Amino acid sequence: MTISTKLLPFFALAITVHLTLAACAGGPSAPPHWAASSAAMSEAFPDGEFIAQQGRGATRAAAEADATAAIARFLNSEVVSRVVILEQYWEQDGTAGTRTEIEAETFVQAQMQLFGVRHSPDAFFDRHHREWIAVAYINRTEAWQVYGPRFRQQAQTLASLFEAAESEADPFRRALRYTAAQDFARSPEFQGAQGMGQLLQPARMNTEFAGVQTMLSTLPARAANARGGAPVFLDIPVDFESRMQGAFSQSFAALGFPVTSNRAAAAAVCVVTVDEGRQVRDLGIFYFPRVQAVITSPAGTLFTFNAEAGQQAAMSADVARRRAYEALAERVRYEFSLETGF
């Protein structure tokens, strides 16, 4: 039989479609047991042993990639939700929380590369929906073998910071050491690590790292008590209308450090030196104010803080000076907690 040359394009297309369908159906067409239902999925990949997700795609590789992405979304959601709870516990502001969530997602992506996501060998082609379905999974025990030592290092660092605070004799420095422990516990790396550990092996985290949980639960109160027990005396030789006294008193109080008028009872002394930067010109009186605060305790110098305000001017000396101190006080209230990190 001779085929008309006019029909050749049609047969070529038919052959192409047939070969394409044959290629798509090259994998198993009978669904494996795990594809029957969510219960069957749980039987094939028990939650206590695996973290598993299904994926779909036009090819097997695409389906496996989609399944891997589903695991990433699941881990991101779980770890970030734990981080958000910790943020609320630590009373961080919304901006800090958002940044920590983003950093936690980055942390999750890095851990997935360490764990080594696997794919079930029985991916299949769903003829009804004309797509591949695959499963990606993480073996919890294998992941913990990689991850456990890493969190152990985090726990040891926290324990070292906590013990250093506990053993510190100087009251003000003890408060600073507790703050350092708090900052570490609030860090995205530690929070993400703790959240991932709880997600992978909650039972092991609760038993092996019970001491860490105790430290975390008592740390806020211990830090607050340490700050409250470290009063500060303000030594301000040059001031105007008590602007510096008020600004530094408010700044220390906001950080939890009481200000005392009894120098002998103070745990630390903050010596505040103001450089008014006064200049008399034809156009008026100008101030370029600067301030330096040096915090010392019996243990030595603990911190030095510097701030300056921009040019302040007026025809009247008192008005110009008041503006200078008002502007400088505002810089102190804004910058002190950020710069000191107490």
C-alpha cells in the first residue's frame, strides 16, 4: 500500500504523539501503596521516622523537584513558626521578628543540603492527570546524626555564656554577661537550630538538652534581676536644665538599670562629658554639641558611648544652648541602647 505524500505529515505527527505518550508512561503506571491516601502515605513513611512530601510534575525529575520543594516549605513553615513563638517570648519588635523569620528560612535551606533529601524509587506516571507523582523524604535518624552535634555546639556556647554570668562577681558585668547570653539565645542561628532540632527529634531534644531548656526558661528573669541589682550613678559635671541627666536616666531605666543618687551604693559609675562646641558668629550663636559617657565599675572600664548632634543656632545664647542640649538628649535616647547593646 502506498501512502499519499499529503498524509505523511499527519502520520509523522501521530508517531510523535505515540512516542511521547510512550515515554511519559515509561515509569510504573500502577500507583504504589503510598499514593492511595494520606493514611497510606503515613504508613509508608511513618512520621516518627521520616519527613516526607509528595510532588507532581510533567517529568519524573520535575515531580521529584516539586516534592523536595514541598519539604522545604514544610520545614520553613514549622521552623519559622517556632522562631516567631520565641520572638514573642523574648518580646522582640515586629521588625526584628520579620528579619529573624527570613534568616530562619535561609538556615533551613542550608540544613537541607546537609541532610540529603532522598526520593522514593517508586515514582509513577498518573495517566488520568497525565503527570508524574513522586515522594521526597528525610530520614529523621540520619538527619539527627548530622544535626545533633551541630546543636550540641550551640548548646555548649549558651551554657558557657550562662555559667560566665553565674560566676561573675561584679554586679554590672554580671548583668552584661546575662545580656550576652540572652542575645545569643535570641540569635536567628540559635533559634533556628533549636526549632530544627525540635522538629527532627523532639524527644531527644527534650531529654538530651533538658538543661538548655532550663537555662532558657530562667534566663529572662535572671537577666532582669541582674540589671535591677546593678544601679548606676551618673556623674555629669556640665549639664543644662538637667537635659543630660534626664536622657541618660531614661536610657538606663529603659534597659533595666536603676539610677541611684548614692555613688557609694552604685554598681557602676557613668561619667558624662559634654563638649558644647559653642561658637559666636556674626549671624548668631552656634553650638556643635558632643557627649561622651564612660561606664566603669570596680572591674574596670566597661563601655564608652559617644554621640553628637548637628549644628544648633539662635540669636539668643540661652535659646541656642537649650536647642543644643535638647538635640543631644534626643540622640542619647535614640542611640544609647543601640550602641551599648546592654
